[in-house]
Amino acid sequence: MSGQDYPTTPDGRYFVVRGRLWRTSNPALEPMLRERLVGALMDARRAVGVAKRTNDRVAEQAAHDAVDRAKVALGERGPVWWDDGGPDFNRHLARTGPYADWYAKVAKEDD
């Protein structure tokens, strides 16, 4: 796999990086809103880097807060974006839990 090409669970709720589940953005977001939120997320991530390089702890905390707000707005953190009552497995290992069988097949394909 290269770049942003990570396996996505069959239900589209998560992608897997180094064996860990990460929640995907809400697919129901309007494209223009998604684009704006992703832009805000990238700006905030750059601000984290600048603050770290300049050792500005106040600016770094503000930038981390901005990253969190953007990720919540995208649906990657905070309340889940699906409405079937399914639990959130964000940051759980893919090889355990309800995605274990699926991940075993995907991981075998990558060998």
C-alpha cells in the first residue's frame, strides 16, 4: 500500500493503519463542507508543527484544540456518525473484536 491507500472496513466506518482502526470521516458530509473542514484540519496540523518548532506551548495547545475541533466536525472523533447504535472501535486493534476475521483476510493479502 502506498500513501493514503489503507484498507477500509466493509461497513466504511474505519480504515486500518499499522493494525489499528481509525474512524473515517462522515460520508454524509456535503463535499464543500468536507473540503472546508479538511482545510481547517490541515491548517491546524501545520500550526502544531510551527508551535513545536518555536517551542510556543500556548500556541501548540491552541493548535491541538483546533485539530480536535476539525476532527469532531468531520466525524472522526466525538459522537459516531452512524445511527444504528453500533459501538465505536476507534483506535482498537483490528485483529480483535468484530473486524478480526475481515482483517485476517486483508492482512494476509498484504503479505
